[in-house]
Amino acid sequence: MKRTLSILIVVIPLVVAVASLAAGGEHPYVGSQKCKACHIKEWKSWSETKMAKAMETLKPGAAAEVKKAAGLDPAKDYTHDQTCVACHTTGHGKPGGFVDLETTPALAGVGCKMCHKAGGTYIEKQYMSLQNKEYKKAEVVAVGLVDKVGEKQCTVCHNTKNPVAPKDYKFDLEAEMERGGQHETFFLKYAH
């Protein structure tokens, strides 16, 4: 009886979450601070990347040469430009995502959830959490975690629609990672 109850406690929320996604629902975005509690080494590494600091490049005077070369005004403040913030923030326009610097400053920059997906479901206590340190990766992936990040996640923004990209731009994952686009990865304490 206890085993059946334990299985139901895990399976029912999983089925509900998968059904919600199948019906077109979206997980709400959460900030990278939520990840920091368990993934402190990755968070520290990420916080030094260009991705974490992406919003900074939209400020007046920042990345002036790149903006000038693209025909943009380097003195302009692009931090409220809806086209720009879509790729320089976390979850812009999505449930729980970036609204503006005043309302959601913790979602400025390209955070964990832009690559690993929104997280509002998979960080619940029955999945990946401080209460469940021995979660099963397959269960977390089933409710939204992207474990194997690749070009698919990157090319949403790194493409020829990017105003600073040359017309013949081709995304090169390895080159981007070498230029500071990825955090370090560390082995976790518990098996998953």
C-alpha cells in the first residue's frame, strides 16, 4: 500500500504536467537564483558569462563598436526595446518571464531557464529540489528540463534576425562556447 501511494505521489503530478504541456500550457519561468541553491558552482560560473551579462550590452555606451557596425545608436538605451529584450533576458513575454528592469530585475540577462527551459514545474519539491535531492533525471526531463543543451536553444536568438549579426551569419556552437557562452559543468553529489 505504501509503495502504491509513493508511486501515485510521483506519477500523478507528472501526468498532470505532461497533459498541461500537451494541451499547449507553458511552465512559468523562474530566475537563476532558484537554481543557485543546489547548483552553486554552475551558477557562479554562469554569472561570469556573456549570457548572464547580456542585458548590460543594451545600456547606453555599452558595446558601442558592435552597435555602430550594425547601424545602431550606441548612445541609445535599448533596455526597454521589446525586440532587444526578447534575447537579452529570461522568458520575456512568457508566464513568469521578464517584464522590465523595474519589475523583474532578476530575469535580466540570459539565465539558466533560457537553455534548460522554464523550470516552474521541474523545480517543484517532488522533482528537482532541496526536498528531493535524489530525483530521477528522466522524471524531471519529462516535465520540462532540457538536459542536453545544443544549437536548438541557442539559435532562437543567435541567427540572422539578430541586428548585430552579419547577413551571412552561421551559428557555430563550439566557437560561441569558447567565447564565453557556457557555464562550467560539475558532477552532482547525488545520482540522478
